[in-house]
Amino acid sequence: KAGVTQTPRYLIKTRGQQVTLSCSPISGHRSVSWYQQTPGQGLQFLFEYFSETQRNKGNFPGRFSGRQFSNSRSEMNVSTLELGDSALYLCASSPVDISGKLFFGSGTQLSVL
Amino acid sequence: GQQLNQSPQSMFIQEGEDVSMNCTSSSIFNTWLWYKQDPGEGPVLLIALYKAGELTSNGRLTAQFGITRKDSFLNISASIPSDVGIYFCAGQAYSGAGSYQLTFGKGTKLSVIP
């Protein structure tokens, strides 16, 4: 099976712009989660989608949003970018069970200048 | 919110040595997982633990789910250079609406000196 695919791999944006990141989960996985990773804060949960519905949301401002499509692919959007949004954004998919097993993509490295 | 305290933050060890790292929490988790992240990649699952007291091995890796369900440790025996990376613990708890959320520790950065 192909793994979780995230595009693009790298992004450079300026303050005030918006950005959209894409994630294709492992085939058959219907749950997609997004995490923000920074050196100081570690992995911070953004949100989780299941069957096109947001099931869970972390403690991030409304500038961070996401959606999931009927084929389980997901996108996340950050509007009005701030310098502090520079981070590695990781997408993870999981099978429909309670194992807790997340399978991560390689991430999108976002730099905000 | 739930927080995990992972220690140590970083370790420098000689090749061949054993390594131990742990995670503690003030909250109870029903699942503990350990991940490893190589530079430029996403975390990869190493071991998953589902029962209090459970001890599970995966090659040179051994992890245990604490009896109180508030802690877990990971041991690596006979370290090799490819063990270098950041190791994360994660605790899973029910978060409502049929969803289980993972909370991650801040990671242990392991460096192996050949």
C-alpha cells in the first residue's frame, strides 16, 4: 500500500498570505488528522476528520481550517499567515478502529517570511 | 488539556549501549504508543500498548504500559547508529463523538556516537 502523501513538501510564504496543504491518506483509511510540529512545542493536534466531518479540534485559532473530501483526501488551510505559523505540518491517517495507530506523511515544511 | 512529560529531552550515548526513556502523565490513557522520527520525515510507529502492565518487544525495542495507566517507558538495547532520531511517546484517550485523540510528548532526541 502507498503511504500517506503530503503536498507540497516545502512552501515559502509571506505574512498575510494564505496557504492550502494537501494530504492523501492510505487507501482504506477514513480518518485524517493534522498536526503542527515546531521545535519548541512538539506535535500539536490541529483537527481530525472522518467521513468528511470534523470530529475533533485542537486549540488553534480560526485561521486554521480543514476539510475532507468523499475520497478521504484532506486539505488544511491557514489564512492571514503569521511568522509563528512557520512549522512542519504533518498529516496522519488511521484505520477505522480504536488502536490509536496513526500513519504519518513526511509533512509540509512551511516557512513564513 | 492533557500533557505528557517525556524525559530525557536528549541523550548522547555510545554505540552498543542500552537506552531508556519514559513518559508520565497526570491523566489516564487507554493506549500508549511510541514513535520515531528521522530528520525530514514524519513519525513512524514503533510499538503500541493496550493494557496496563503490558510489556511488548519489537526487535531491540521494549516498551511497557505502566500499571497506573499514567506512564510508559521505552528501552532500546545495544544501540546502533541508525537509532539516531527523535522518539515520541503518545497517549490515547477518548475525546467524544467516537473519536480518540492522541497527545504527544515533546520527544527525546537520541544521538549515537560510533
